[in-house]
Amino acid sequence: MSAPQLVVHRDKELMAQAAAARLITKIVDAQAARGSASVVLTGGRNGNGLLAALRSSPARDAIDWARLDLWWGDERFLPEGDPDRNDTQAREALLDSVPLNPARVHTMPVAGGAHGVDVDAAAAAYADELAAAAGPEDHGPVPTFDVLMLGVGPDTHVASLFPELPAVRETERTVVGVHGAPKPPPTRISLTLPAIRAAREVWLLAAGEDKAQAAAIALSGAGEIQAPAAGAYGRSRTLWLLDQAAAARLPRALYPPAIP
């Protein structure tokens, strides 16, 4: 478990640009060290904002896109191409603009696909795909992701792990079907906390006044069942990337001044 580190930016636009630059560096370094890189994407306004900032960055060409594996932390269990799916939004924000290897873009199953409307079977299939990608060096049923990104919801949820619901209590499976999520749509697929914690680095993104209370709760020692964001951490680093509005309720001593 790594203790959380905080970086607070002036506003959400600056946060997105700085996070995109940080991600480019991480991917390039991983590819130089190991030949490839593995990143878990998140949806929502902050995750998509980061991807759009990366698309606009001249430094994006430093990445060897063909040697990048992309995974998702969660997905709305909707038909392929639905505008509310995280992968649809990610393609629009970035993925369709870069030369990725399609075989290395690991989207979560769609509703009405090979598993019909059985979200639990779809989640098990994604768990199998993760396990197939894991090597002996990973010491577990998921690859050791270089960076796993998570948006933080106003209720402290991350991925589709909502406070008090069964998915956040899961300790064995790496991927679960989520039923009755309080945020629509109610049926989803999500990585579990054990899978999230397999990442070398976990980055939690929070911007806006509506995230201030969630950040304060998650960083105040709350339990992960009541505040799932508190249970999301990486093997070597846990990084909270916030704007000033989202950090407004944190003690000033907890984070350094905003950076340019």
C-alpha cells in the first residue's frame, strides 16, 4: 500500500493538461524500460478531459502507440457504440486519433454481444482476458498496470464501486457485474479493489466543487466500504490529482501550493 500524494492545480483545464503530460512521460518511460506500457482508462468528465488534452499535446507523438495496452476500470453495460459507454467517449476524445494496435485495446463487453444481457458472464469474460494477459512476473490474475486512472464521484465511488454495495466488498474476483448502481445506468461492469491495487500507480482525478466533500472524506481515513476511493491505491504510488475547487475542504497542510 502506498500513501496518497496530492497535486493541486488551479483549475480543471490545467489539471487535465498537466495530467496528460504526466501520463505521456509514464508511458514513454515504461516503454523504454519494458518494451510496452499498460494503462487503465477512466470515463467521466475528468477522464475524458485528460484524453482530450493528450490528443492536443504535441508530445503525444513520443508514445509508441502500437506498444500500448489499454484497459478500462469500468463500463456501462450498454450496446456497442452507445454514446454513454466509456469506450465510445474515449474513442471520440483520443483513441480514434492515434495509431493504436486494435488487439491491444481491451474494451469491456457490450450488452447484446456474446454474453447477451448477462452482465455477470460479461464480467467473468473480462476477468479471463485480464488473466490471459498476466505473466508470471505479475504474481496474480491481472497484469501489473503501469498507470490506472480513476475518477472520483461526489459520493466517493471509483470505477463502478459504490459505497456499501456488494462490488466494493469483493475480495476474490477481479471483475464483477454491478446491479442496481445508484447512478444510471444501473447495470455496469467494474474492476474490483484487488484488481485496482495490482497497478504500479493509481491516479485519482477530482475537479470541481462537487468533488470537494468526497476528496475530504476519502483522504481523512474513511473506510473503503463507506468511501471506495479510500481503498484505491497503487503498489508503488497513489496520486490524487485535483483542482483547487476539489481540494477546498482539505487541510492546507495536506497538499503543496498549486503548481503552474
